[in-house]
Amino acid sequence: MADRDVNDIQVDPISFPELRVFEFWIGEWEDVDPMVNHYFPLIESAPNLSTIHIEVTEETKDSDIPFLRDSSGWKEVDLQLCRLASGARGTVTLVLDVVLSPELSDRKDVFGILAGSQFLSEFLGAGGLIRFK
Amino acid sequence: MRDLKSCSLTARSWTCRSQRYILESVTIPSFDHLLKWTSEIDPTSGISSYVRTITLCDNHTWRFSPDILARLEHYFASFDRLECLNLKGFHLHSGIRHGELIPEWFGQFRNTLRTLNLESCSLSPSAFQSILHLFPLLDNVAINDDCHAVIDTEGDRALERYHGDVAHFRGSLVTGINTLREFLPCLLMVPLQFHRLVCFFNGEGHQIVSVCAPTLQILNFEGSPVSSPPIP
């Protein structure tokens, strides 16, 4: 079997009639791309979704924060999260679980980016809730 | 005259009640420890019935010979309420002497086993498939990334159609990135109805998610999406 780049994987959207919890972790900020290109497009519908759990691992550093603020992919992440929240029958809780490390001094910086005020109002409007851990 | 067993300076009434907790999970770190267990525990005593989880470690210490099997099989059968089997460091492929007897060893747990965890094992695809087929109540399967496929002969590669009950594999499937790649064909031949899936996102991850999607309740992607390295 030939080597295959992950970007070559054709993501076919799938319906998840029973899915309640969707979990993944991000570490370095390049992981925004997998979310945008693979994870979210995979979920065509998940009407029973109640929790999206994103763990921000200890690989995340303070120096990543300014980079993330300028990341163009994040807007797409916001849109996809709102899409999943509005497509669910009940409330979808976005759980942001940030692991502190010596190179990440304050969780609030990460929360501010992952759940900024504009996204927050859009997500709440779509029937979502946000919980920080 | 009272026998020595009945003479005790401390209360013994707690021993029966506590056995179900003390013996709930047992780890046998080598084949010698297994022999020690069998030499000290009477299989008719009911002690083994308290064991719900057993962790067996091989690391090249096990001897799968027919005479030992004959000697030990009633000890294995005495674990008559075993629900979870953890196999660590086992080598289950045709390169192992008397490897064909492996199902007879672990098959003693077939009436109760619901969870199978494989860690740091080398096994052929056909041995993995045999194990999946061996336990009719199996709901949870974990095969970690320290496991790898070994193919010594064409027989190691041969897979058979599944003839078992379709009402299982309904719990949790946890796979590593390489193990999913190597054992995906075995998994795709059993009726997958897992409620929880932990895997990496790559070509094989996408495939297993697609198959399990109708029943999945929890989907957990480990790590970042990764490309499949070439099969050596």
C-alpha cells in the first residue's frame, strides 16, 4: 500500500443518529486544520449530540496565542460548532478542557480565543452552552 | 479438640466478605506465577469465582504445551465469572510452538468474558480474528499500539467468515493507529455495533467510523489526523 497523505483522505460526511459525545484534542495550533478539514466535515448530522469535548493539551504554549488570533481557520471552526449545535435536538455543551503547562501560564487566554464574545453569542444562539474546565 | 484452623487471635469474619473485593482483579505476571497460583489455590474452593478481571503477562514465559494445558484447564475453568481479560506481551501466531492450542486456553472464559484488552502483543490477523470469534459475549475490545501483526505463513493471513451471534461488539473499541491499520480487515468481518470508539483519524479510522456510525454514542479521535505509513 502506498503512503497516503492525510490531506488526500476523502472525507465522506456521515450521519450519526445516536452520537451523544464527540471528543478530540488539539495541541499545537496547526491542529485547527484537522478540525476544519476532517473532524467536522465527517459529521453530516448528529441530532442527539449533547457534548463536544475539546481538550487543549499541554503542548499549547503562550507563544501560540498571538498566532491563533490570526488563524483564518478558526472562523470555520466557529461555524462548524454552531452548525452542530443548531442541528441537535437538545442543548450541545462545548466543554473546553485546557491542560496547563509551564509554557502556558493562563487558561483564560486560551478560553478567550476558543470562546470569544462573538462566537459565544452565536453559539448560544444556536442552542449551545460552553463549559470551561 | 479444636483444629488449628479454628484458632485465631484476630477476627476472621471479614475474610469471606472481603474476598470479592480483594480478588476482583488479579494480575499474574508470568507463567511461573500462574503455576504458583494453581499450586496454592484449590480450583474447587470457589476463590477463582471472585475474580472478575484477570491480567496475564507472557513476555516469553508461557509454555503452551498440551500436557500443561491438560493439567491447568480446570484451573482456568474455575474462573467462571471472569468478565475482563487483559493479555500483555503475548505472542499469538503460527511461529509459536503449540500456538494452535491458544483458543483452548482462553476459550475457558468464553461463557462470561465481555472485555478483552491486548497490550504489547504480537499476533497474526487470523489469531486476532479467532480471539474475536472465541468469545460469544464480547462487547469491549482494546488493542493498543504496542501490538503488531506477525505473518509467518499464509495461514496467519487467512480470515474466516463470522458465524457467531450478531448481538455483541456493542461496547467500546479502542485502537492505536498502527493496530487499526493492521487489524482492520479482521474487525470488518465481525458485526460491529460499538457504542464508543477511540481511534486516530486516518484512512482506516474513517472506515471504521463509517461502519460503526449507526450505533456510535461516543466518538473520540486520538491525536492529530495522520497519514498511513507504508506497510513494510
